[in-house]
Amino acid sequence: FFKQNDSFDMDDFARDVIGQPEVIDSFRQYKEQYEEQYDVQLPDSFGISEGAVKKQARAYKSVIKLDKNFHIYVHGDRKLIEQGEDEKGKFYKVYYNEES
């Protein structure tokens, strides 16, 4: 989405990326809660920096697609994920510092 657009628009993002009405509602509620909790106003539209998109793409975008209808979205350092296989089958092991 960010690579294909020059500007971010909340409604376009919700429609094109999120898609499902109940998930869109949840996303908007989260945004409102975040704004209240941190006393900030996040704009519904803004320009997208091409340089920032390129920089973030290296560490940010990753979806691990397993079997049918099972996706793991990785937002961060993939070095914390270990892939393996044993007698039970294939697996991923995830390391983390803190659960939030």
C-alpha cells in the first residue's frame, strides 16, 4: 500500500488493506484509544515518504504463509524466528524479550 501510493488516506487504507468491516471497526477503535491514551491526534491522511518506506521495508514486511488460511505476520526482526523440522513435522520457533 505504501509503495503504491504517494499519500496515506485512512479510508483507502481500510478498504484496500484491511478489507473486513469488523476488522476496520476494530482498527479505528484502536486508533481512537491510542489517541486518548497518549494525548495525540493522528491525521487521517498524510504524505508518504519514499525513503522511509524503503528503509522500513527491509525490516518490516513479512508474512509467513502456512498450509491453507494460516498466516503469521512478522513486524520486526526475523532473526528472532527459527524454522525447523522434527518427527512431528515442520515448525517455527519464536523468541522474544517481553510479551505485551
